[in-house]
Amino acid sequence: MATLLTARRAGWRDYLELTKPKVVVLMLITSLVGMFLATRAGVSWSVLLFGNLGIALCAGGAAVVNHVVDRRIDALMARTRKRPLAQGRVEPLPALLFALALAVVGLALLLAFTNALTAWLTLASLLGYAVLYTGFLKRATPQNIVIGGLAGAAPPLLGWVAVSGHVSAEPLLLVLIIFAWTPPHFWALAIHRKEEYAKADIPMLPVTHGERYTKLHILLYSLILLAVSLLPYAIHMSGPLYLGCALALGLRFLQWAWVLYRGSRPHAAIGTFKYSIGYLFALFIALLVDHYLLLNL
């Protein structure tokens, strides 16, 4: 009875929180950029609205499953212990039904307003995050973020395919950028929350191999990210404006990684994590602005 009373207190804000809206917004930015880069003729309003809504709903559904699977370890970590499932405000079954509804509606919108390939790729991304990463990789290997990061890197590809109807080298390059960005982004947070991950028995890299080893890998991945981020200019997908932004943003990311590696600044791990979020947002906005600048030349 107490559980039922707790569950009844759940409001719409609790269900919204389950979808990880801040993460979904960042994913939608990369999806939007993928859409606009895929065409020179403009994106139709139906694809723009319902395509991104479908992607967002599926991403939100996957996030809800993540909350359900991780509810016990979320309760052990300061960063996540106030989540609706961790505190019992939402029960697992209603949450799973909510996730299913989001995914079904999202896929239906993609089938109706974009194309089947976009829907299938979105479903693969959803299952990759909700089942492969959350259900298995997160607890199985310290390389969980590297392997599972591919699912989170899919949105620009989904946006591109929603407009073009096919896969090509350009959106795969955008996926590669996010794929290279994911490890230093999450490992910086893992260093900051190392004790909590250890308490929850999650084999994040700082827990299994130590902070020094993780910091070295953050630095190496930051170098890889800098190199990969220059490829759009190398293949003439973007122009000098993007090149300048990618260099400035990437070198700043590298500076944060170096400071973290040297241990010369307190709280460098969380600083690196926060910068990485702004980095990805700014890099994709630079791609978009550069694209339309080239169109007008």
C-alpha cells in the first residue's frame, strides 16, 4: 500500500525527468544539423518537426529503460539518488509501459513522415543503448562507454537519413566525431564520481584501472577527437569557418585534458566534463553555420 501511495504522487515532471530531456536536447541539436547538412534545398516542415519528434521520443524511451535498469545503483550515487525510480515515486512497470509508448509513437512518426531506413536505424540505436549498453556492457567491461557510445552517436546519421533516405560518408563522419567525443566526456565524469561508481560496483575505467590510466586515455582520445573533427574540412564538407572553430574548440578540449592529466587544477575532471558538453554543441552549430555560409557564397 505504501508503494502504491508513493507511485500515485508521481507527476508529469517525474515522467519527463525519466526521459533525460537535457541529453535528448543535445541529441536533437546533432540530429537537426544532420538534417540541414543533408540537403541544399531546405528541409520540409513535416520531416523537420515529426522526424525530430520521432527521434526524441525514441531517445526518451531508451532513457526511461535506463532509469528502470539502473534504479538500484542510482539509489547509491549522489548524482542520481533523487531520480524518480530511485526514490520510488515511479514504479518500474508504469515506467516500462511509458517507455514502450514513447518508442512505438516515435517509430510510427518516423515511418509516417520520414522513411523506413530512418525508423530501423533509430530502433537499432534505441536497442543498442537500452539493451546492449544499459543491460550488459555497463556492468561487463570498463570499455562500456567506448563500445556503447555508438548508439549515442547515431542522431546526426538519423537526421541525415530522414532527409536523404540513404546512408553516405558525410553522416558517418558526424557519427565518428561523437563516437570519439564520448569516452573523454564520460570518463571525466567517471573520475569525478569514481567513489560512487565503485560503491555501485560499476566497472568504469577509473575504478578498474585507476585515475592516472584514465587521464592518459582522456588525453589520447582528445587528440583523436581533434583530428577527427578536422575531417569535414578535409573532405570539403565544410569550409574555413568550421575549420577555425574546430581547431579553437578542439585545442581548448585538449588543454582541459592536459590540465586533467597533469593534475594541476582542482576539480579539473568536472571542468573537463562540463566543457565537453559545450564543445559538442558549439562544434555542430559551427558545422551548420558554415554550411549555410557556403551556400550563400
